[in-house]
Amino acid sequence: MTSETVTNVIQSIRGHRERFERFSRSLSAEELALPVPESTWSVKDFIIHLATLDIELVRWFDGVGAGKLDAGASNTDGSPFNLDDWNEIEVSKRRSQSLDEIFEEAARNREKLIDCLGRLEDAQIEQVVHFNGDNKRDPANVQFKLFLLGWARHDPIHVADMVKAMPDRAQDPEVVAWLNDPAVKWYQNAMAGPAKR
């Protein structure tokens, strides 16, 4: 039986994705090209990241569902998985694409991820999984349920990054209300500053 927590996560990510696409499509070509402070990416690069990360999450979440609690720590060939390298490759491959192309792929990736999430049960999400870390967060073991609840805010978390390049957008009342979430604020504080590794 599908977990109620997972059902709530799916509802959350659907709502955030609708808002995120609407927000992204409201941006001008000039805004999309702006470099994001404290990042090597542009505003558009963050959109590409959110459109593509689901590819890797499906692999990881399917692994967790099959009992492989460290599925996110290695590639399919067993070599160590590096999230930052993976993100950079996927973003780089799509920089010349239009927003229409990016969001068409994002919709396909998201539906695959929602299908994957829908197969998870309470017993599976209560497990402790290994997060391999990235350039700002150390590797850690975390309850998968807690990871999912935080990750459900991934879109607004990166909107908070994007508006650093667009101070006027950051003052928009709808954006302010959207980003007024303790988890989004916690994540922004946790990720502030230079890379750790």
C-alpha cells in the first residue's frame, strides 16, 4: 500500500513544479542568462538542473525500494557516484535548449519519478539510507522519509538561489510567500558560503 507520506510528497512536488514552471517562463532572456551569486551557474542552469535531477533520483529511489540503501552512493558500474559532476554534465548538455524543450523533458522525468515514488511503502521510507554528499554537504546516513520531506521543496529551494541574481523578483509578494518556508530557509543557510570539497 502506498505510503501517506509519499502521497503528500507527490502532491507537494506537483504543486511546486507548477509554480516553478510558471515562474521560470515569466523570466526574460536577459534574466535567464544572469549569473547566480555564490554559484558557477546561471539562472537558466538552475532550471535545467531541476529538469534533469529526477533522472538520477529515479535510479536512487528504485534502488532504495529494492533494499539497496546505498544506491545513491555508486554508479551502476559500482564506481563512486559524484553528484556535482553528474549535475554539471547534465546541465552542460542542455544549455542551448529552449525552455520548451527543457520543460518537456522535465515533465517526462517527473512522471517517471512520481511513478517510482508511488511504489514506495512506509516500511521502505522508514529505512536509513546513505546520502553521498556534495560539494557543500558531507556524506551522511539519513532516514529516507526525512530526506523526501526536505527534497519535496527542491523547486522553491532553487528559486531562492535564482532570485539572488534578480533582486526585484525576490521582492515579488508571490515569491516572498512561496519562499517563506522554514525548510527552504534552513537549506539556504546550510548551503551558504564556499564549497567544502
